[in-house]
Amino acid sequence: MLQDTQNNNHFNQTNFIKLDTTISMKKYLRVFLFIAVLPLLHNCSKGEDPISKDIEIQNFVWKGMNSYYFWQSNIPNLSDTRFTSQSQLNEFLKGYNSPEEIFEALRFQPGIVDRFSWIVDDYIELENSFQGINTTTGMDFGLKRYKDNSTNVYGYVRYILPNSSAASKDIKRGMIFNTINGTQLTDSNYRNLLFSNSTNLNVGFANYNNENPISNDVFTTLSKEEIAENPIAISKIIREGNKKIGYLLYNQFSSSYDEQLNTVFNSFKTENIDDLIIDLRYNGGGSVNTATYLGSMITGQFTGELYSKEVWNSKIQKAYSADNFYNYFTDEIKRTDENGNVVIQESIHSLNLSKVYFIVSGNTASASELVINSLRSYIEVKIVGRTTVGKQVGSVTLYDSDNLTRNGENLNTTHSYAIQPIVLEISNKDNQNEPDGFTPDVTLPGISIAENEGDLGVLGERSDPLLDKTITYITTGSKGVLKINKLKSSDFYNSRLANPASNNMYSNHR
């Protein structure tokens, strides 16, 4: 077993978290990361203060951040030497009125350096969201400000989830709405109107009117319900002349659908496609494992070679050899349960491509960017769309138990808080990542073009301007003359950002 290399004063107890992050050619490696728990948490004398009920969640937050937070060494209050006893820590914790308050206080330059750590009060909802299960009307949308009135807001429908309330109504991609329950959407009320706990929404639709929508007196009531979204929204083969182009609209890196994703690539392989378009314009990320699988499906000629490299905080980095933080191209999907029993094992259907095209946007983040970043070290990668989010960091879910896992001993069942702190930074084999995002024709070859909510077309069809441009790019090599508003502003919010797992890249752990 790997030995702890830190000072024993701070590493006299080790617990383990299993992370499905490292994949090798013939076997699936489970990485066991040490959690460094201060002795003060276990060696309190009889005179020490116990952890009172009113601060037990705050205590869990501090413990999790001290153990795993990527910027732990940058936060004085997270230092291993900051507190010499549980009593001292208790007094510190009592200075914060809620778990949310102390979590924010322990983040490193929130919104500037740490843009993506968060805390939830319902980890069941978070776990569901990781697998594409969310409470929704089924109407996926983006939000923009009026052109002539920046406080007013309107939404545009991007697509409709199957088997949802919206799917049962006559709602189409590209429709514009500006009122909810009879109230005009504004930059101060849209969250409450659209994302409250209200079960039903009365949606008022409008005419586009050059970014200044006017109500058209069409209203539809939609109900929210829990829906499991298949992230494989569209998969098809497009025939252009003598070319067969595989097209996949993929909206989340959800490990629950790894086998279905592999089935799609089997169909591409069977049809012997010439080119491949992966549409990630609405994909905010997800599982590192699934991102590695997708890269392996696109290629196949690099099995066993380095896909990506992770950097964790110094305590964890020092406990293990560098290879434990490497992810490799693989030729199989393999998943095991808590006892190490194989649950799923199947060969990956690889395409052995030397070139791939991605459609991206300002909604493309984390695991989506990981795939683009990792593949550019090996094959020709071209992108069409707008600059991506720039999220080269990932997280794990930490729970209030002895070892911070869901299945750990003494899981505190009196609350359902969990934290999702940034714990790693990830790069490709050449130590590259793009914290400012990938920009078409700047960072990578491609075409800079924005989605125009006034002319969205049909997803998966040539009437979709982004897909049309990509197909032309493939078949002719020409970027053409951009008649679509290249400088059009991005969405300031969208429905996916309201999901607990939005814009997240995470290491799976049990």
C-alpha cells in the first residue's frame, strides 16, 4: 500500500475514497485517495467540547474542505495547524450561521479563482442530476435581455425533452416567451418565476421582433415533473454526396448512458462513416470516466496512451505516485460495484478517426472541454460555434460521514447536505488546458458563429445554421461568408444552469 509522506502530526489517520478516474488498457484501476483528517478531530480529551448539533454540518464542511479542496493551502482557516483542538475549531465554526455561510468563507477568491465549487442541501437531488434526472417542464431554454430594454428578459426554446409536459403541448424549438404567470420576465424576477418550487407555469409566448419580443396572446400551462433525460438527444448519419457523416447531439456526460453511447458508435462504425460531428453546444459536462470513454470511441488507435492528467492538492499529490492521477485511452467500458464485482464490461466500438468536428457554445463546459482538449494532442480537432466556458477543474461529492463518502461509516442521516468542492485541475498529455475556453479559429481551427434565436432551424437538420456550416466545412473545406450575426451576445442564463449538476466535471466515487 502507498504510504503517507506527510508529517505524521497531520496524517495519523487515513480514510479512503474510491474514485473511478483512472482507466488503463486492460484493467480498470480504482484510485484510493487518502483523506487527511486532523488528529484534533479524534484525540479530544474528556474536557474538550463535543460537536454540538447546531454546528455539526459546519464541522463536516470544514473537514471536507480541509481534506480535499484544491486551494486548501491558500486558505489560512483550512490550514492543518490552524486549530489545535476540537474546542478551538468549535469556536471558529460558531461564528458562521449556516453551512452555506462557512462554505463560502472557505472558498478561494469565489467567482474569480474558484468559480465552480458549491454546496447543496439535498444530495439526492444532486445525485439524480448527475444522471440526468431533474425536475423540469421539459422545455429547455436560453434567456436573453431585450435589445432596447436591458432589464426585461425573454426566453427562447432550444429543444423539448421527450415524455415531458412540454412535449405534450404544441411547443417547438425557436419559440419565444416573455411572461410567466402573466408577469413580464425581468433580470430581477426570472429566477423566482421560472425556477421556484411552483408545480405549474403559465408560459406567455411572443413574436421575436428583432430581440424586442411582443406578446402574441398565446399561453400554455406546463407542469414540472421528475424526468430522466437521455443525453443522447440525436444520433444519425447524414449523407452528403459520397460522404457519410455521423452526427451526435450529446447533452451530458452521464455514466448511466455509457452503454447506449457505445451503441451509437457501433452504428457509426457499422456504417463506416467518413466524418464525425459531436454537438456539445448544450453540454455542461459530467463524468471524467465518460469523457475518457467518448475520446476512446472517437479514436481507438491510442489505447493505453495518456488521455489526461490531474493535479490535486498537495496533501493528496504527495501520498501517491503520479500515475494514479493519469487517465488513459481504453478499449472497454468497465464498471464495478462497491465490492469489486463487475457490473458492466463491454468492448468499446472505436472509429479510429484522425479528425473530428465539435459544435460548441458558451454553454459548453468541463467534461466537454476535456474531450476537446485531450483529443487535440492526438488528432485534428475543429470546432464550430462560440467560445466555451473554460472549466478545466473538477470536483467530487463529499458527504457527512467518517470518510466523507456516501457509504461511509456513521453517515449523518439528520441532514442531506453535501459539498461539491473543486478538487482537481486537469490537462492533456502536453500539459495544456484552456481556462478562458476554446475559441473557434483562435484556439483551434474552426468557424466562429453564434446561434441566432430568431433563426434556430431544426436540430439535426441542415436548417440548423450551425450544423449547416459544419457540414459545408467538412465537404468543401470552406468557412463561407458568415451572414449570421457573428457578434450576437450570448445567453446570460439558461435552464440547465438551474440543475444541481450544471457545468460540472466530476470524478465518480462510491
